[in-house]
Amino acid sequence: MKTLSATLVALLTYPTLLFAQASPSDKITETYHYSMDPAHIYESQRLIAVNTIVGSKIAAVEHVTVDLHIAGDVSALNGDYVANLFHGTNFASLLNRVGKQQSMPYGYPDNGLNITLDDDAPNGDIHAYRKTLFGDDSKPIDVMYETLLTGTWAPDGRITTFATKTSDPRLNMLSVFNGSKPNGNWVLTVDDMDVGGVGVLVSWSITITGQAAAPKPLPQLSISREQTDGVEFLRFSVTGSEPNSSYTLQTTSDFKTWVNEFPNVSLATKGTEFTFRIPASLLGSNKILRLVKL
């Protein structure tokens, strides 16, 4: 009986996985920019912008921040806006008529903002940003009302509509999304709650931090020899495969050029395990063999 002299290397390759996978213990951050043309914010007409996330490498949300840029004419006032972010069954209140209180029933009349919203922002509550910046709710950012609010602020978090004031409970912060899966639709809504002026949603984005999702375990391939009626065969056994996967055999002698030497050896799996065999004599000598997932 002729002994097979080929070198057997059990390799199961996935051509699309060309990057190093993060360890499940790693914390990673992903930012998703919403591509759009500037959209007008009209009174009594809700603006809806959807940012769909697909293929996130994060297992579950641990922290979310939102970048939000709203501009407009001089009569489009920050105190007019109610902005919410929805994902799954939860929503966060980003803006809720900032500055609105008994002494300022229409909110702050500053014009526009280009900000980051973060529950942990050192500036604190955006609803009272004038108080934080100037110690005075009546003092504008700019007496000409041409300068946008900037910086990093904690979202409003309040969900009361007409009685919004600084003492209202802040229950709907960005932390409502913690523990959720990142993939899916993130929906931003902006309402102009007062007459006069037209705002513009210039841009917005979401930044998500969380633990890296555990990579799927790779299927295991083993190769053994066996004889039937004096003919030596190679038996390939794969465990842990995804159902309905297709494989083919390739050979090489230099690890550079792989050849589909057995184009008729292709198998589509129905379950997670399968075996098949080929005559050992087909391999020849000094060949390296791999099974490739198509």
C-alpha cells in the first residue's frame, strides 16, 4: 500500500474576516454620522431623521453621546425646540424648550446650537445653559443673537411638554439606551413649538461605547486517513459549522497560490456538522490542503 506523503494542514478559512477581532473584554467606540442635506424645521411639522446601524461590533450599549447642529434665521430660537432620540422601545429627551421656566415662558431666545450631548457632561444640564455660562438666565450668548451655543452638555431629560422647568424630573437621559443592542434604527425627531422663524437641522451623529461582541467560534476541521477495500481515503470532519454553509477544497505547495484542484468536491451543509472523504491518491505528494468556506 502506497503511503500518502502529502503534508496535511487543517485550515478553515473565511475570506471576509481579514481584520483582527476584538477580545470580548475590550471596550470599543463607534460613531455613526447621519448623511443628509440640511433639513428645515417648521412649526407644527415634525422633522424626522433616521440613522440605521447595521453590523455594529458592540454587544450592548454602555454609553451614548449625540452631536447635534441646529441653525436657522434670527427668529428660530433654541427655546422653541423639542428634540428626542428613539431606539427600540426607549427614547431620550435631548432638548425640551431649553430655558423654559416661570420667568421665561418661551425659553432661551438664542439662535442655534452646535453641541455634544452627554449624560456625564461637566457643563451639566442644557436646560439651564445660560445660568451655567453667565449665572443669569436673561443674559444672551450674543446680544446680536448670531452666535450658536457650543460645548458638551447633558441632555434635557425632561418629558413634560408645556410645564417644562428646571425642577421637572429628568428621567429620559441617554442612559435609557444602556443595555440595548446598537443595531437598528435610531430616530431623531425635532419639533418647533412656537411661531416664527425656521430652524435647520444641519447634521447629527451618534457615538456608542460598549463591550466588543464575542466573536463567533470558528468551525473545527479535522483530517484522518482510512481504508476501504484496500483504497486509502482522507476523511474531513467539520464541527460547529453554520447551517447551509458551502465549502470547497484547495491545495498549495507554497502557501501563496491556492488551486481548486477538486472543483467537484463542494458541500452545502444542512446542520452544524458534516463529514466527507476523497481518495488519498488524488492529492499527490507535498501538497498542503485547506477547506474553504465559500
